[in-house]
Amino acid sequence: MSDWLVGHYNLVRALHIIAVIAWMAGLMYLPRLFAYHANATPGSEMDTTFKTMEAKLLGIIMNPAMTAAFLFGFTLIWIDAHTRAAGWGFLKEPWMATKLVGVVFLAGWHGFLAGARKRFEAGTNQRSSRFWKMTNELPFIAAVVMVLAVTLEWGAK
Ligand code: HEM
């Protein structure tokens, strides 16, 4: 099993990146929907349409994509720990530590957006369209830092 996994490292990496692309698309699109939804009159046809779009985006794309990104990501961690010179110590190298901080931030941001979706659903959203437009780029900035960290591997042994 372990040899088989190590032999399929590149495939796992590809599946990880595909899952990450779908997750990131959702993390950047959902706040866009919120920005327009915040201006819709409660109970209007527009309000109902946004609620459906948001529920489907989160339930059908974002939650499964995040789960897949984590599953493949943890598989990569396991393979790395068994093939790198540093062993499990690679998790403490600056590039991987940066990546893990980014992972925690994005997972937290995902949870924050899921909570906001529930408030939109209940008609109790208090945040403005401006708030959603201003925070929209945060996951993208995190993704840029994370991709640079894993590709450049700064501080790797
Ligand atoms: C969800 C939790 C995540 C975990 C546990 C995780 C973990 C990992 C690990 C261990 C690797 C292999 C590093 C290596 O040895 O080259 C990797 C590769 C990669 N990850 Fe993640 N990752 C996660 C999420 C993300 C996210 C959100 C992004 C982008 C924003 C991302 C982008 C990448 C890229 C581009 C690679 C390929 C790097 C390369 O081969 O050069 N990952 N990930």
C-alpha cells in the first residue's frame, strides 16, 4: 500500500491541484454572490434565486472540493514524510509551515462564508455589499502565497 501510494505521488498531486482549483473558484465566487445578494429585497424573486445559487455552490462544489483538497493534501503529507530527507520534520520547514498557515486561514474563511450563507438564508445578513467586495480578494492573496511557498520551497533542507 505505502509503495503503491509513493509510486502514485504525481497522480495524487494532480488530483490535489484539481480539487484546490474547484475549492478556490467557490471561495472567490460565493462572496461575489453575497455582494449582490446584500442589495436584494428580502422575499423578492432575486433573494430566492441568490439563496438557491449560494446553497448549491456551497453544497455541490465547495464542500466536496474542500474535502477532496484535504484528503489528497494529507496523502501528500504522508508520502512526503516517508520520502523526504527531513521525514515528518518537513512540516516545520518555512515553506510548508507557510502553506499550513494558509490552509488554516482558507478553512476558517470557508467556515465564515458558510455561516454567512446561513444568515442570508434566514434573512438576517447585516454585512454590506461593500464588505463582501472588499474581502473578496483575501482567499486569492492567500492562494498566491501558498502556491509560491510549495513551488519555491523556501527554507527546504
Ligand atoms: C487543504 C489542505 C491542504 C493540504 C493538507 C496541502 C498539502 C500539500 C502537500 C503536502 C503538498 C506536496 C508538497 C511537495 O512536497 O511538493 C501540496 C502540493 C501542492 N499544493 Fe497543497 N495542501 C492543501 C491545500 C492547498 C491549497 C488551498 C492550495 C492552493 C491555494 C494548494 C496548492 C498546492 C500546489 C500548487 C501544490 C503542488 C506543488 C508542487 O508540486 O510543486 N494546496 N499540498
